[in-house]
Amino acid sequence: MYKNMYMPNITNYLNVAGRLLILAMPLLLNDFYKPLIPQEDVKLKIILDLLIYIFWQSSVIFLAYKAKWFTIPDLGIYFKNLKKQILWGLVFAGTALLVSLLIFIFKIQIQEIAGIVLSDSLYYEPDPNWKTWQTGIYAVYLSLSAGIFEEVVYRGISISQLKKISNNTLFLVLTSTCLFVAIHWSAGVVTLMEAAVFGSFWAYIFIRNGRLLPLILAHFLYDLCFFCDVQKNILGFLGF
């Protein structure tokens, strides 16, 4: 009797957990090879990123859709009221930029007061021999791919999967955020902090309004600011 009562729930949990693991696998494994590649070999990094991240992640999303793990409406990509969605995307991006500045200031203060260095790594350094337009295209590519894939997978698909277990907002936010933090495992403490804050905020926004385009735009703009050192330049201007 008890076995029959709990087995369907356990099976459902395992199914959802397995699907989330499969969806996250490209990014969970993506950073294993990067430390092994010479820093100056940017072209090889781009090729591997296209093969392992873009092609693999796209294939996983396509197969998940064909397997009916999610539907297009689950993604929350709607073009109605596009101007309003763009405006909200800009607001979310500005909020993320402000929060990231506070986190960077916290990092600096912790280092100066307690002598604790919070790690922060980046494996996507552009080729120093590139022209400005080449570096710009590279930054746009990195920001756009992250903005689209991470929002589609870790907000759109993941939250639709988690709703098969529970519709509790706190559960959906915390679980999807934990997965989002996990895929940034190699990027350092500061990036993990940002992933936790932004993942929670964006998950809550998506659950409340069901619109993904503002979050894709916000994610893209925030990453673009990061790759273009906007935060560091602002902090330098402010004297930090």
C-alpha cells in the first residue's frame, strides 16, 4: 500500500531530475577542457564552444522538444507588447548591473579588510591581436549565446519541468537557481554569487509574468557589459 502510494512521486522526481541533468550537461561539462587550452589559443576555444556548447545544447533542446518534455508556450516567448517587454528587459539589465557593482565593491572591501580574496575567473579572454570590431563581435556572440541558451534552459524549460513536481514558488525559484549556480561551478566565487542573486530574481520574474524575452535581453546586456569591462570602468571612475 505504502509502496504504491509513494512510488509514482519518486518516479516523477527521478524523471524530472534526470531531465534537468541532461539539459544542464553541456554547461556542466563545458568548463572541464578550458583550463587545459593555452590562454592565447582563442580560435580553438571558439571552435570547442561552438561544438560542445552551441551544437550540443541546441541538440539537447531539440530532442527534449521532440520528446515532449516541454512545449513552445512553456518557454514564454511572446512578441505581443514587444516594446513593453524590451523596456522591462532594460530595467532588469540595469538592476543586474547595479547589483553586480555592489558585489564587486563587497569583494574589494572583503579583500582590503579581511585579506580574503574572492576568486573570479574568465576563460573567454579575446585575442589581444584582434581589431576592435573582432573583439566586439566576440563579446556579442558570448553574451547572446549565454542570454538565449541559459534563459531558455534554466528558466523556461527547467521551471516547466519543476512544475511537474510542485507549483510552489519558493521551490521553483530555489531549485532552478541551484541548477543555474551549478553550471557556473568553475567561474569563481564572485560569479557564483551573481548567479545565485540573478538566478533567483529572474526565476521569480519568469514565474510571475511568464515572459522570457525581457530576461533574455537583460541577460544579454548584462553579460555584454561584463565582457566589455563596464563594471570595472564604473568602479574605477568611482575610485574603487
